Amino acid sequence: MSLTIQYASGELLVGRTALVTGGASGIGLATAKHLAAAGARVAIADRSPSVTSLVGEIAAAAPCGAGGSGGAGEDVADAPIALTFDAADENSIVALVRDAERMLGRIDILVTSHGILTESPLEDMSRPQWDETLSIDLTSVFLLCREVLPGMRSRGSGRIVNVASQLGQKGGSGMAHYAAAKAGVIAMTKSLALEVSRDGVLANCVAPGPIDTPLVEGISQDWKVMKRAELPLGRFGTVDEVAPTIVMLASTPFGDLYIGQTLGPNSGDVML
């Protein structure tokens, strides 16, 4: 089944614009394609220069003539765009949002899907390793949310979906820095929702479980074998099983009553 069929012939997000970070791979890239298939015009951002080569893939996912991005023969003004940024640099984040607003016209939807993941027992963890993870996986999310808020609040409309992790809910051995950062994202998003929901800006989290992505590929094989055995579903999820949850939260009417929530496509790893 094509993505355009899943999203009502690409009309769900017609006329909406989205900025997706971590758009060069994994959940970010899949989400960008699903948003485009739903009719949104999408900007993807990543630290990797390879992000610029993925515009065609996103355009191919979009419905031709649906008013969103991509599609053969569509006006270049509606085409997806790609930007690079450094999630550890505040000035780079500020510039990213300004560039995306200028090129898209506005940012209706923000999806923060970038991040890093390393392993280390807490006793052996260095301060730089801790600081780098918190900077990229938590502080940058705060900065991105802060920078898109003025435009969203002035229009009385906006959707923010921050990609956290089930480890932010349950912790993870050898991943205290990552779990702490993702727990921070969840708590920050709840606080943000309390501040801005009455201004028409709805903020939520998605906390995936183990997903087959380049990020998870870097984890030890022993951990992956152990984790698969633990999961009630018996397998890791795929990026295309996570992206529809993000699209739902970003859309009207389906996401209209979700305020400060954390949804968990996690193969049963966390049950709430």
C-alpha cells in the first residue's frame, strides 16, 4: 500500500509545513516521507551533508498535485528542502529555524528526531561523554522548541512532536546519559504543553522502543539479542511503524486532544 493511500490521498496535511531534524536517516527520514505523503511541505535537517541527496526520496513520497511537497511536475516552490545544522551549537540551531522559516514561509510542525547514543557504565562515564549526550539529545530540543514558538504562537497554531525514547521512561543499563536526556525531553515537553496549549500550540512526545535504525545498529550485539528476547512482540519495530504516530499527532482532527502526552510505539517494552 502506498503512503498516499494511507493518508487519504495526501490531503491530511495539505497546506502545512514541517521541519524535521535528524532527517538524513532512521525515524527522521521516515517521518519526513510520511508527512510529505500526507500533503505537508517538508524541510529536513541533519548534521550530515548527505541530507541534501534525500530531497528526491521525500518528493517521491508526496502525492502529485496534492498541494504538498514533491510529485512529478510540481512547482519548485512546493518542493521539499534540506538543511544542515549542528545540534551541539546554539547559533547553528537558531540559524536553522530562521532559514527554515524563510524557505518554507513558516513552520507549522516541528519534529525533533536527531540524537546520539553511546554505551558506558555510569562509573566509567566521562564528563565530556555525559555533556555531549545531554547537549545533543536534550538541550538542542529545548532550543529548537524555543525558536519555533514565537511564530507558532503568533499564528495561534502549531504542533511540536519531540522524539524521546522508552529508556526515558524505564532507564537503561549502560545508558544513563541517554536515558536522562530522554526523560528530560519528556518532562520538558509536558511543561511546554502547559505553557502554550491555550495559544494553539500542541506539544507531545513519541517514545519509541528499540527500532531498526542506524542509531540502534551501533549498540552491542549482546544487548540487541537480550532486548529482542525481552520484548512481548519479540522483535524491534521499523521506522515506518513509528512515523504514522508522529503524523497523527501533527494532524487535525486526529491529534487535537493530545496535550503533553508521550505515546509509545515500543513493541510492549513499556506498558502504561
